Amino acid sequence: MDLSSLEQWENERSEGNDLILKNAGLQMKRLMNIDTAAYREGALSVKTKELLGLTASLVLRCDDCITYHIRRSHEEGVTSEELEEAILVGYVVGGSIVVPHMRRAFARWEQLQAE
């Protein structure tokens, strides 16, 4: 995966979020705020929460979510070893259907590591 695809993803995500907020009512905005708040530092570190989000996203097979959590994990200083263990848990829980998403997750990770 080339760098332009990650930049494109980031732009589309930002534009999409702006569109949601432009059209969202109070309840939707509250839910989006809960989503944001769930990943803040608490009893669990932000780093741990991002790895949990990555694992759940693998099981749910959401490539957009996987890319988001790979990016955030990288920003939070996750090591390659920590990432591999989180992906392993997703693989064990989700089964072999997760393999294509693991491929994309590792490709994104390598892309970020090379930056």
C-alpha cells in the first residue's frame, strides 16, 4: 500500500466526519462524543485502548476502523511486538476470515514504520 492511499484515507475520513457533524442531531453528536471519550486515558492507557479497538475491528472486519486504530497505535508508541500480539488475539477470536484484514493491517503498519 502506498503512502498516497493512507493520505487519501485520512482526507476521506476527515471530510466524512465533517459531513456527519454537519447533519447530526444532538443524540448522534452525543454518541460520537462517547466514542471519543472511550479512548481517553483512564484505568487503561490510551495505548491499550487503541490495541483493544484494533482487535475488535479485526474481528468485526472493518478495514476503515483497522486503519484508524493502526494509525493511532503507531502514534501512541505501540511496538511491532505489541501490535502482533493484539492482531493474534483478533485472529484467534475472529478465525481465518480475519486473515485478509490482517494482511492490510500489517501493510499499513509497515507503511507507517517506514515514514
